[in-house]
Amino acid sequence: MRIVRPVAAVAAALLAATLASTSASAMPESAKRSTPCTARVPGAQYVTGACLADLTTAGTVASGHTDPADWAGLEAPGAVNPSGVKGVQLDGYFPDTSTTNTNHGWNHDSQFVIRLPDHWNGGLVVAGPPGVREQYANDRLIADHVLAQGYAYAATDKGNTGAQIYTDGRRPGDAIAEWHDRVTQLTVAAQRTASRHYGRAPSSTLMAGASAGGYLVRWQLENHPELYTGGVELHGLLFTPDSPNILDTAPAALRAYPRFVAGEPGAREEMYAAGYPAGSEPMWEWHYRNQWDSLQRTVREEIDPGYDGDREAGIPFCPAGVRKGCDTDYVYADRPERVHKTVERLSLTGRIGRPLITLQGTLDTLLPISRSGDVYAKMVEDSGRGALHRYYRITDGTHSDGLFKAFPELVRPMSPCLRTAFDALASWTAHGAAPLPSRTVPKAPAGSDTVNSCSL
């Protein structure tokens, strides 16, 4: 078992330092501007810097300052991103003992990237990656768009990566709990780094993310609103102590889908009852083969490793009712109290402390909208924070824009909607221009370029 170095104390110390000195006038003159191409990142164990002619993927792919494999499968063909943003890129890592991230040959987790454009608008955007990807996963989805507007940008690998995140930590849930601390740690460090680099503190800090990264936007705005001006998230994971829960969605699909393929009566209705939306049937096979099983086993092993005994993340595609510890038979409600306590430690409450915009597609076939976004929107409303929240249900949107290539007549990409929502959030937090009320966004008009545009 790899041991996670406690980062809560580090983050708290950095936070205290940030709050104690938020004005450029309080800094010595020598600290107001870093040496070109270099900067010190508070708390980092290692940092390397480079002056780049273009911080967007149009430049960083060629210069080797990003990793295209990190966003593979997340983008619709034909997507056009901005380019031509000159500035400084900092790559490095915070102290950590796990080694799942092999980027740069470092074999060291808690890696980060910070990009500081020469023409700065005064803002900072922080992101965590979807799934178990690394720090460059949002370069196409988020970074290019915000850098082109003049924002500084910072992203983390969340402290562990890959399909075996459950090997990190002392106890169940620690690997996911580390995600929280690493985002907090990077946010504080990036704020200080920008302050030193530009000679003044960021006027706003916005957070953005999708899927696991969307979960982190929610968690940060609930638990550290003092660090942020607002957030925007796309189909975030949902952890709650009781159902609905990420752990009780996929097993239902793993049980029902093979019976649906066999034409058994009632199987389709079981899929619908589990939240998988009518109309998404053409995508069920792909999700069965590529996502439901791996998502369930990875998350379940991290949270409930005792379910399958000494096995590590169960047996892929284990048939229902065949053997003990099969993830297809997993029933979260029947698991011991200690498992529910672990989930409670990771759970969301809806008690956001800053403006948040949530988006989810009505054809999301990985995290069904009726058991994810709809539920979280109600949690926010029930907590009395509804005025801080906007929730847009995007008709025909699904979980991964990569599916648009295979199902162009069925789904619409979500990336342009996230960018539109980001712009709405920026206007809301900077100028008080409240976005449109929460609603279900209808189908785009015929002939629309849904790959590159979205109106909320």
C-alpha cells in the first residue's frame, strides 16, 4: 500500500499565508516579478519553467509541454480551439510518495501544470482532471479557452492516476480524499505564484471540471468557498451516503444489459429504472464494454475493498450470480456500515458557498442524469443555496464528446456548452449578470455547428 503524505496541513499553512498577504503592496519589490521563464511554486518539491510562444495546445503539442494522450477520446472531431497565447509554463510536483504518474519520466504523483499568459486579465482558473487521467486532460476542454481570454491556469493530477488508484492510501477512500487536498493545495500555491509573477493577487479564482473534476468543483465550493469566486462543472460524480450513489448505478446496468441483449422481457425496463435514459440504447453496448465494468470495479475497490476478499478490483465482466464477490451482484445498500461511513467521508452536501453552474446531458449513459445532476441540483436547493446555482440539462448531451464520432445523429458534444457556461459564470461573478434560470436546453436548431457552439 502506498502511503499518502498528509497534505491538509500543508494546504492550511499555504492558505494562511495567502490570506495574510493578499495585496501586492505588502510584498517586497523583488518578489513582485519572477525571473522570466521561472517561478517558485510554494510547497512544490520540484518545478521547471519555460517561456513559450503559445501556451495553448496549438503550441504545446509541438513543444512537448502537454500530453495529447491525456485528453484522448474526450473531444468531438472538428473541434476548433483558440491559439497564440504567449507566456510561461511551470511543470512540477508536490511532495508525495506514490508513483502512478509517469509524465516527464518523473514517476511521481501530485504533478501539476501552471500557465501564466503574458497578457493577464487578472483571473485564475483551477482544474482537476476527469476520471483517473493526468494534469493535461483538460488542456483542450478548458485550458485553451480560458488562456485565450487572459486567465492564468493551473491543473493537478489529483495525487494519483490510472486504473489502480486504490493502491494509494492507508485506508479505504484515502485516494479519493487526497483529490480534495491536492486541489486545495494547488489553488493556494497557484494564487501565490500568480501574485509573485504579476505583482498583484488574482482578482478572481474560478474552478472548472468535468466528471471526477466536476465532483471536485462541487466539493471545493462546499468546503473551501473562501478560495474561489465561483465554479462551473460538467456531469460531476455524485457521492452521497445513501442511494442514489455512483456505487449502485453501474451494477444494475451490468446485471440488466446482458439480458437486454438476449431479448429477455423486462430487461429494458430494468435499465430505465436504473436511470439509463430512453433513447440511449444505441450506446449501451459501448458503455458495457468500455466503462460500466471498469468504473464500478475501480471505485468499489477504493471504497469497499473487502467485498471481493483478497482479489484486487474483482473479476472483469463477472456474470451475475456465479461467484461470491462479483461486482455485477454488488448492492451498496446491503454493505456494512463501515462502507457507508467511507462514502460519507467523500460525500457532497449541496451546501455550496459560491456561485456554481452545473451542466449534464440528458443522454449521459455513464452517470445517468436522473441519478446524478438532477439529484445534486435538488441537494443544493434543499440546502437553501439555490440562488447560487444554475443547472442546465442539455438535450441529447452525453458523457464523452468522443462518442459524437460514432453517434453523430444521436448525441451532441458538451464541450462548447461548458465554455459558454464558463463565460456566463465569469460575467455572473465579475459583473453580477445572473445567468438564465435553470432549465432543460432544447435540441440545437438544424444545421447548427454543435461541435463548436452552444447556447444555453
